[in-house]
Amino acid sequence: MSKTNLATLNALRTLFGVRAAGRLFKRSRGRASHILEEARASYGGGWDAIRAVHALMEQAFLETPVSEVIDGPSRAAPFLQARLAGLGYEVFAVLFLDAQHRLIAWEELFRGTLTQTSVYPREVVRRALACNCAAVILAHNHPSALGQPSRADQILTRELQSALKLIDVQVLDHIIVAGNNTTSMAQLGLL
């Protein structure tokens, strides 16, 4: 069991007891968004406890060890879902990675409205240089819960790829978080 899953399970044990935590964790397969759904279904009105679980899981993800490699959608998706799922506004964020694709930093760079966010490639490049990263995973959420990349998402991704390529930073993926689902533009062949 990873350190993140262990931290999540321990947080659930503290809030719900050992038995209930084990059931929640097992039914959700350790995925943050599924744990929230299971907790909501099982404990209905216990919103304070559910919010506390969410905050603890987010903290566990923030404490992802530098040695942990985040090189693709299977590793990045749970990390991003914990931060972007359920927001009522669009957020554009970046995972900055070293040459071995270990996490250097996670930053929410732009925040928008329900349907759009303005993203400035110059600022993304500036932050990439400041982090001295070798690769990035771009991410944003769709509050509408529709996970398919729009034409604007595809154009933005190409612009960011071009800008970051000038400073030798590789774009590994652009992941869209839509509710409990994620869409990898790399897996769709759009990178």
C-alpha cells in the first residue's frame, strides 16, 4: 500500500472507525472521489466528517514524496481529482516535474468562471523556468462534468507545447478532470 493510500486509510479510521474505514476504502478502491461518494452515501448528513476526509486526503497528496514518479495519467489522475473535482469554476493547473518525472511542484496558475479560464502561455513558461523543471503535466477541470476536450483545449495545448518546447520542457499530458472522470489528451492522441 502506498504512503498516500495508508494516510487516506488512517484518516478514514480516525473519522469513521476501523471497520467502516476498511469498508469505505475497499468499496472505493482507494480513489479519492469514490471515497467521497461512498462516505456521502453511507453517512448522508455527516458533511463535516466528509469535508475533513477530503482535506486530509488532499494533504496526503500534497505530501507526495519527491521520489514518487508522476509520468502519466494513471499516476496524475488521482492527484488531480483530489484538487479539481467538484469545483464550481474552471481552474488551470500544472504539475512541474524533474527529468525523472518526479514531482517538483503543483500549482494552480489560473482560475476562471463556470465555463472558461484565460491561460497565458508566458506565465506557464515563466513558472516552468522558476521551477527548473524538465517536464509538465497540464490540467484543468470542467465543472459541467463533460470530460471531452474542446477545440479551445486542443489549441491551447498545442500553443503551450510550442512555448515550452522553446525552453526544453516536455508536455507529457493535458488531463481534464470532469467530476469523477479524467480524460488524458495524450491517450486520445491529441499531443
